[in-house]
Amino acid sequence: MHRPFSYKLNIFLFLLPALILFVGILIAPIAMSAYYSLTEWNGLGIPKFIGLQNYVELFTSKSINIMRALKNAMLLAVLSVCIQLPFALLLALKLSRHVKGERWYLAIYFMPVLISSVVIGQLWIKIYNPEYGALNMFLRSVGLDSWTRIWLGDKNVAFGACLVPILWQYVGYHMLLMYAGIKGMPADLNEAAMLDGCTPAQVSWYITIPYIRPILRVSVIFAVTGSLKSFDMIYVLTNGGPNHATELPSTLMINLLFLRNRYGMGSTIAVMLIVLCFVFAMLINLAFKEEK
Amino acid sequence: MKKLVALMLAAIMLLGIASAVAEDVTLNLWTIAVESDSSYQTFIDAIAAFEAAHPGVKVNHEPTQNEQYKIKIKAAMSAGTDLPDVFFTWGMGFLGEFVAADRVLNLDEYYPAYQEELPVNMTANASYDGKLFGVPYTMSEVVLFANMEILASVGYDHIPTTIEEMNECCDALLAAGITPFGVSGKELWCLSEYLEPLMIKSVGTERLIKLYNGEESWNNPDVIAAVEAFQNLVNKNYFDPNAAALGNDEVKTNFIAGKYAFYQNGSWNCGDIDKSENPAKFQAGLFPVLNADNASLYELIGGPNNTLAVTATTEHKEEAVALAFELGRFMSDADYKSGANLPCWTPDPDAQVSDLVSQVADIAAKSEGMVLFGDNFLSADQANTYLDYIGLAYAGDITPEEFAQGMDDTLYNK
């Protein structure tokens, strides 16, 4: 006999552990951050409620200079979408065409994703070393001495230098997502197009790319939100320096939270990041929906 | 049969109780003495000596690298859980915030037992409202390390004693293709090791303390003169042009390898310099006076700073307090002998120390005033803003006047 109440109770009981985890790990910390963002708190005493003062200070303080960090994050997001993703797509398209050694190439391109950012950061610190680094040594060896720089110490080039390893590291990740999408395509779609006389480039442009649009949407969301949240590589390479030239919202947040003991202001940046990631994810979804 | 079972159960229970009674007390100790730190081995030795003197007490030493440690201890203090029993800390502002939050044990009732060996004047930076909250074990001061072989190569047999002579010496070094000063522009506190001695030798001890306390405006000619002198060092290319990309360890290694003539940093570097192939070529001195009307050569940046404190929540108060004091005493003595730092505790009169450590100790003995490092003196938020301004001044992004005005505006809302 069907008993609706018992049925709903079962559903509730089975969902309860996941609900507890979801609320405890995700919702509660966000709610706590939102509360702390309205307080002045050094992390040790009793938080003092100050309303929206932290938000006002965040966007007006020259000392914090959140706009510089946001500008850097947006630049990273744009370059991720405009350089990292097209490059990953090209690799995925190429590798999915039964290239000799396909598995090896996949493993090699994916390797940077598996290696710790700290290790990659240290590797690039060595590459960028102004004295013995591979980059300056190469430039000197080809007579381009005037192009040598203190790559991570010159505020005019430091962020650009940081962008290279950040973009490079995750090419393999997006490539794998797209590769999986392409491999999941029914073979007859491509075959039919080829029989109709399409070139490989036309097949890619008119058949493959539209087919993997959901994957591309996910990649764009990951690239943009990942850029906004990006932290580890910058922390290792420059820790936001020189003179905050490479600061991102997350490095600024860590600085305020743990070096300056401004837990209220740090939480304000955390809330801002959550809102930004959410808004951008919505906008990207909307953009892909409209295209459809 | 029932009696036998009951007896066996009782025996098991007694055994359990007995083993619980005999169980070791484990004290958790957090420090910054990672393996590459000059105090690492001293800590290991000090802990071994403590454990030998206190059977049944084990010390679980958890070292963390300096910058990460600051984050770790603050996060733990903030959460108030999983705190160590004893922890390393810096005095004044750093420890002060934990004290204000009641996270640190007051040591007043334990101090008299050690007062004879640990003079009261050494406890000032760990005392708040007249109450002692930490066991200082070493003091340090900013000194100007010089490579005398390099100086001799440009005709100097001594560390320049006036600003004019220092400039001439640096010009001669540059002409000979040698970088005068090594500094890490990547670690802002290293820049403060150059600016603060200039500051104290321009404004004097008392006024520098007033500046840090917000009792005097930074916007005055003497502060501006100090920042100008600092920026002159940069503008004249006296610093390593690659400084912005170098960490302090790299700079120290370069100095020891003979890349720079001078390296101005804390006296804790003596141990590393003494380990070099030819330590005799290095001397410790002081940066010349900037304004003789306000300051003298022996007005110094530094003071008792490296401190051990006991958390208020420790479950083993007596053992933890003993660990803090006894480790402090051991570290003070051993760090002094190894050249890692100057002692806060009365040193062993027969201690054999290197020439470099003797020179640093001699400078401390002649001290006519001492002000703690600015980033330790100030609160965490103020200290980081202050270091930011120093970084901006070093990069030439702000003028000395903007530095002074910025300090007033940002730190003290004047």
C-alpha cells in the first residue's frame, strides 16, 4: 500500500545527510562571512556591528585599493577566455582526430594540472630570475639584452609575467573537458559532413564546436570564476607585490584577514567574490542561452 | 567462575588506571625554527634538555616558516581551539593583540623564580599594563654588516662613519663595479631595516617612539629627511637593481658570497655569516648619523623580541610555564654562543662567541637608546600599512612628504 507520508519521510531522511553537509560546509560559512562583513573584528575580540561601513571603505580606501585587484582579476578572466580556452579548444580538436601518440599528448598537456601550484610557481620563479633565469639568459643569448627585465620585481611587467604560468597551467584542464565532449560525439555526424565534402576545419567549425557548446559554457564559467578566485600561483610568485601590482581579490583578502587582522574587511571581500562569481556564472549562462 | 571474571575485570581496570596515571604529558610547542633557521638545532637541543630534566613530559615541536607562522598563529588564536601550549611570538604589538583577547597566560606569579637570571628591563616588550605575558629569550638589533675585503679593495679599512664618507665609499664601490648594499625588495620588512636606522638617526629615540605611538606628527622635516636619505640610496643605485625580485635569503647568500659590500639587517644573521668560509672578513657596524643634533650613532633599532608565551587554555599550566622559562633560558644562552642572537637572560660570563657576535654585543652594550622594529611595535594593521608606505617610498612611487602625510592620514587619522 502506498503511504505518502512515509514516502516523503524516507526522501527527507535520505537527503538529510547531504543537506546537513551542504548547509554546514557551504551555506553556513557564507552566512557567517556575510555577518562578519558587517562588523569590525580583529579575529580575537567581540565583533562590533558597523553596518555597511566595510563595503564603503572597501571601494573608497586608497590603502586597500580593491579596484586594482578587481582590474587584475578581470584581465585574467578576459585572457583566460580569449587565449586559454581557444588554445585548449585547438588542442582538443587536433588530438581528437586520432593523432599518433594521442594518449601521450593528453597526459603531457594535462600534467601541469596535476602538479602543485607551489611547484609550478617555484619553477617559474627560477625561469624569471633576473640573473640566472632561463628567460633573461635566452634574451641575452640572442642579443636582446634590452628586453631583459626583473620580471617578478618590476611593477610594470610583474602581472603579465604571472599571467603566463596561470594561463599555461590550466590549458590542459579545459582541453580535457573539450576532448571528452568531442569524443562523446556520434561518429556519424562527422562522417556525414565529410561525405558532403566538408573540410576538417569546416567540420570543426560547423559541427563539432556547436555540438560541444554545453562543455564550452562550463569551461567559460570555470575560467571566469576561477580567475576571480585565483590565488595560489600569485601567492607563490609575488604574494601580490611588488607594491600590490599583482594583487588579486583573494590575495588582498588573505592580506587583510591574516596579516592585518581585519577579519571584518576580509569577509567583505569574500562576500564580494561570492556575489561576483554568482553574477558572472548567471551572465555566462544567459549569454549561451541567447545564442541558442 | 563469576568471582574469577570479576577479579579479572577489576585487574584490567586497575591496570588501565595505572597506565593512565603513568601517561606522559605532551606539550605542543609552535615556533618559527624550521630546519633552515639558525635556531633550529638550538631548539632541538633545548627540547631534549627539557625532556631529560622533566621525565614524563614530552614536547611536540611544530615549526612553521616565518610568514606562514604569522598566519597560522593568528588563525589559531582567532578560532581559540587547537592552540599549542607554548608558542613563539614577537613582543609588543604582535603579542599584545593576543593578550588583549585573553588568549595568553599571565606569568607574574612564576616570574620571581627566574627574575635573577632574566632582568626586568628585558621583559618590557612582553609586559602589558605592568603584567608579564611572555618569556623573552633573545634580543636583536639592526646592524650594518660589511665585507672588509671589498671595502679594502676600494681603499677603506673601516666602515664609513659619516654620511658623506658613506656616499663616497658607495660611489667608489659602484665605480669598481660592486653593488654597495644588498636588500630584499620583495620582503618589505627588509626595506624597513634600512629606513628605520635612518629614521632613528634623524629624529632620535624618544621622538621615534612618539611617532609610532601617534603622539607626534610624521609630517616633520626630520622624518622627511630620513625618507629622502633612504630614497637617495635607491636613486644613486646603491642597492642591488634586482632587489625587487630577491628574497632575503638570496640577498644574504649574495652578501656572504661577496656580491655586496654591505648588508644591513638584524643581528640574528651573525650565525649564518660566521658559517661562511672566511668569517674574519666581515665586520658589524652602524649606519652613520643623519642629524647629530637629534641623535647619536648608538641609538639603535631592536630590542628584546623573540619571546615564548603560554596559552591561557593550556591543560598543563605548570609544565607549560616551566617549558617557556627553561627553553627561554636555554635558547638565550645557546643562541648567543651560536651567534644567532643576543641574550636576554644573563649570559654565561665564560661564553665563547665569535668576533662578529662580540662586535654586535659591544654595539648593544654602548646603546644610548633602542626602539623596537616598527612592524613589531605597531599593531598588525598599522604595521602592514607602514610597510606598504616603505615599499612605495623605495619604489619612488611617493615623495618623502607623501610618505609622512600618508602615515599621519592612514595610521593616525590626523
